[in-house]
Amino acid sequence: MPDYGSPLLFGTFITPTNRPADSAVGLAQLSEKFGFDLVTFQDHPYQPSFLDTWTLMSWVAARTDRIHISPNVLSTPLRQPAVTARAAASLDLLSGGRFDLGLGAGAFWDAIEAMGGRRLTPGQAVDALSQAIDVIRGVWDLNDRGPLEAGGEYHSVSGAKRGPAPAHNIPLWIGAYKPRMLRLTGRKGDGWLPSLSYMQPGDLAAGNAVIDEAAQGAGRDPREIRRLLNIGGRFAATNGGPLSGPPRQWVEELLPYALEDGVGTFILASDDPAVMQRFAEEVAPALREAVAAERSARGVPSKIVRPASITNQRRPGIDYDAIPISIAAAAVEPGDLDYHRVRSTYMRGGAPGLVLRVGSTADVVDALAYARAQSVPLAVRSGGHGISGRSTNDGGIVIDLAALIAVEVLDVATRRVRLEPGARWVDVAATLGQYGWALSSGDYGGVGVGGLATAGGIGWLARGHGLTIDHLRAVEIVLADGSVVRASADENPDLFWAVRGAGANFGIVTSFEFEVDEVGELGWAQLAFDASDTAGFLESWGATIEAAPRDLTSFMIMGAPRADGQTVAQVLSVVDSADPDTIIGRLQPLAGIAPLLQQSVQLASYADIMANNSDADHNGQGDPLARSGLLEHITPEFAADAARLLATGDVYFFQIRSVGGAVSDVPRDATAYAHRSANFSVVAFGSHQQRVDDAWDALGQHFSGLYLSFETDRRDERLGEAFPVDTLRRLRELKLRYDPQNTFRDNFNITQEAVLG
């Protein structure tokens, strides 16, 4: 019989006795201590001498760190499947992806009926379990955004909300002996879980044959179905019968089950700590070694085969079997349950063919080398906003840096810190705030470090402290050829110049070193104005900001006029001072520019201001439509044209951020971000491409450039607006040196020649 090549795992099968109440928990902890991979518990809700299995598993999950937990097997007739699905996903999330789910069709029907369950015939029980599996998988499937319709006569849901999704693809292992149950296992199960004590010689081989035939009939690879086996026995000095003897006898007797019957998981049924320890120390490692040696001799690879439900959704142009082992475990394909978490960004919907979640610079090197060998688009993602760049795609590969989240203080005296690209600015602000420091970033704490810190960084402290990139002192970057280099003013200075404003074109930055500022409490003002005289309001606000000391930074947000004709402007301002008189003095001129509808002024830390993020998964849909421009002054002409734009209703979000001040102190050629003379950054979001583009193009005469993080227009002339001609020419020369094959082209690809003339 076949050896399915499943990596060998070992578990324990513990009686959930309630006397003493914590004995089962203690045995589970010993299972983890001894090195078992899995701990399981029988489920008989009608047995008063047993603890409730689900409650017990939850308690065990909280008292262990590594070991997986599963029922062996769950009494499905007494566990409503939709509720079971949510309970399983919840326990999996809370345990860090350590829950597996064994299912049974039911036994002891008198007891089940006495507990309120419905008595079923054997055939009905199989149908009921099949429906329960459909419901459970449907609840977990957040990749399908529609309401859940699943099940049938015995278990059904109609219009149920899906979720939560578990932390990993929870396998469904089915306890089965009879042909109908075995065929169900082949069609829908992830594992077969019988007990050796209930079987006769040849039953495993016969059961495998039925499962394999059913699997192939359903378009599945039989190797994706793990074969598990509950075993029991005793250790003795001499051979006393099957699994009754010294450890070497156990190894010899269990070896054929692995090599001839395909068993990949052996689960020891014992409540004796001494037996558990001896098995873990003397049987399991020897059996692993014997199986590995025999597989090597036979040329049978040891590997996990992905389910057909996943492989059937793979996209063309990607060699999934070639994913490096170093990053394969964290790779996410379209059929994976957690695909919904990584497919999209904050604002953009996506359907990538593969998301490679990396955890180190070495992983980035491996992921990049693999991605370059594929014939699909490549995107790189840190926090996942990606408004201008494509941090997701359709059918391509995404290298996801979200796990690179370190925020490390390198030197307190010089305020030198190291940030990884997946860290969010809310977390950066919170860590730096403990030292009385801050690093000006954007306006939303949920943004990742990587994209913003390579594009510019126009944040709440910009006028007083400059752009985020102005504090950058060094980066570690993975280049297109896979080399890892450090760039700073002294090492690869030309690359360091390019990274500060055009970094997405040159590589994947895996760490940033910043010199941050001492920043104490701040004045945080949230003001709402009647801006029905939109042009007049914009002109007055702009003039007030330009006249203000640079310790004031202000952002203004408007939308289209309301149905009653009134336009409301939100003005959010930060004063870099903890002195109330100074704060009021800076804000007083703002308060008088238009009728004030609402106001809130308070002392707050920078960390408090940046704590405006959501921890929900990014679930953007469609493509954002955003246009950007950099402005020297808000002239009457610009104010009038902007008012006309807002009056059309084609723009639902219109924001102007104040720049200038410290940003303008930096020479225009010091970084690839060259538009240093601008006092304002303007962005508009709309929903109709042509109308917004036509209206925005009419404003083009007022702009002196654009900020690429907020620009989605891909027409060639936008590149020339993002980078002046001399800057672009230098960037293009460096691009040809560092990325001659144009690997990094998802964000304002600077190899376009049309703009150079």
C-alpha cells in the first residue's frame, strides 16, 4: 500500500476526566513538555464523568504554547455546525493557529437522543456529517463575500454571516470505519482518524483504497488526506503481544503502518505520564529516523500536499511547487482561508496569485529571487495602503512585509532608532513616545513604515520637523539582484539619495535608521468651519498658514456641498508646544477665517494623535481614484478653481496639507523628493475617472509638482510632475545601474523615457 509521504507527527489521546478537574490539563501540558505535536480528547457530551471537551480544549490552549489541540472526535449530532465553526475559528485565533478539528457522525444514539439530539440511521448520519462539513467550511470562507447558504435537511444555514476565519487552514479529520464514511472522507475530509483497537488486519489497506478512489473521483490527490491512527499499548521488558514490549518492538510494529498503510500521525491513547514520556523519548524519534531512512532509500519525498480546493484556484504563470522552503509555510494562495486578509490593501481590491509573507531579510532575498523567476507582476507591500503604487495586483505575486515590525532604539544619546517596514506608525509613535521622542509621519497610524518612508512623509509635524525622509540616516535594502546593501551618506550615497523619494523603484528596504526628535506634548486642534464661501475660505486658510510660525502644521479637509448648499471644512492642526498660551496664540488666527461650527483643542502626545488606526483586516475594493498636486501658494485663482471642482460633486474627499517650513530648508537636490519650495500638498479622491481627470487637469496650471503617494494617474506626464527633469535623469541613470531589468516597476516606473524629451 502507498506511503503518502506525510511528515511524521505524534500526538496523545487523553481521557477528559473531571476527577481531579485539572488532571487532563496537566497531561496536556506534559504532552507539550515531552515534545508531542498534538493533544486530543474524546467528546462525549452525555458523559457526566467527563469535562465538556470544548471547554477543556479552550483551557488547554490557554495553558500551552506550542502543541496543537483537537477533539478525537467531535460529536457532530450534539454540536451545531455553524456554531462549531465559529468556536473552532475563535480557538484557533486565540491559540495562534493551534486548533485542528476531528469530526464524527455520531455513536451511542440512546445517549445522544437523551441529550436532545436527533436519532439518525447510519446513512442519515453520514449525510448529516457531510452537510455539517459544508456549513463549517462555508462559515470560514471569507473569500466569498456573499451570505452563506449551505447544508441540507439535517444541518442548514440560510443567509448567515461568514466568519471569523481561523488563523490557519484548520484540517477536518473524520473518524470513519464503514464504506460510506470512508467515501465521505475521500471527498471532503483532510484526514482519516480511526482507532487501531477497532480494526482487523487489512482494514487500513482496505479503508485507504476506498478513500483514495473517492478522492480521485472528486478530483483530489489522495496524498492531501492525512492518515492518523489512535494506538495504545504498554511497555514491557519482553514481547507480550502487539504493542506490548520494549520500545524497539513498538518501532518495528509501527513502521509498516507508516510505510505500507500511509499513517502520518500516530496518537498514543494513554493517561500514564511514564508511558507518554517513554514513547516520546524512545519510540517517536526512532520511528521518525526509520521512516526517513526508508523513504530516502525508496525515493519517496516527505512533503505536505496542498488540497485540491486550493490548487484548483492557482493562477497561471506561477510555479507554486518551486516556492522556497524558507518561505513556503507562510505563503498564501487564493484558496487559503486567510487569503481574504492579504489579497487587498486599505483602499484597493486585489486578487494576487500568491502572497509571500516574509519574516526576515533572508526571506525577502528568497522571495524576490523566486518572484523574479515567475512570469507575473510583482508588488511589494508594507502597511497596505498603496494608493499610488500597486501593493496588490491581479494574478501576480505580492511580497508582504507586514511581519517585519521591529521598532528598536539603537542609541539613546543620538536618538537613533531602527524601524522595519511592516511596523505601523501608531506603534512607532507609541514606542518613541516612551522616550519623549517623535518622528513626523503621515496622518494615519495604520500606515506601514515602508511605503511612506521611501516616498516622503508629509505629517502632522512637517512644518517644524520636515518630512519623514529628512530624518533618515541609513537603510538596509535588498536590490533586484538579491544583494543586500547598506545605503547612507557614506555608503552607497547615490542609492541613499534615490531611496529618499523614489525608493520603491530601487529595491525592498528591510530596515530604516532614523534620527528622531525630542517632542513633548502638543496642541491638538480639531475645528469645523462653515466654508460655503469655499474660495474665500481656502484663500484665507492658506494665507493664515503661510504667515504662521513653523511650529503650526495644519491639514484641511472638504467634500462636496451638502444638499442644503452648505460646505463644511474640517481643519486639523498641531502646535508643537505644550504651553496653552502659545497654542491659543497659534490657533486664534485660524478661528477667525470663517464661521466656526465646532471646536476641540487639547493637549496630546504625538502617540495619542497617531492612535487613530483600525486593526481590522484591509478589505479594499476596486481601485482608488486619487489626484495630487504640490502648490506654492493658495492664490485667488487656485481657490476659485478648487471651489468649482468641489461644486461639481465629482470629488468626495479634498485635502490640503501644509508643508513649507523645515521641509523647504532642505536643498532641492539633497533627496529624490525635490519639490521643496511647495507650501501645500493637495489631494482629491473621486469616483469617475474621466470627470475627475478633466477637472484636475484644469487645475494643473497652479501646481509645481505632485506627491506620488497620492497619485493614481498613470499617464506619462505624471512622472515628470513627480520628479523634475534633472532629478528624473539622475534617477533613470541609477535605475539602469541598480535595476536594469526593471524588476521594481509597480510605483511610478522611472524607466519611462517619454518625459525626458
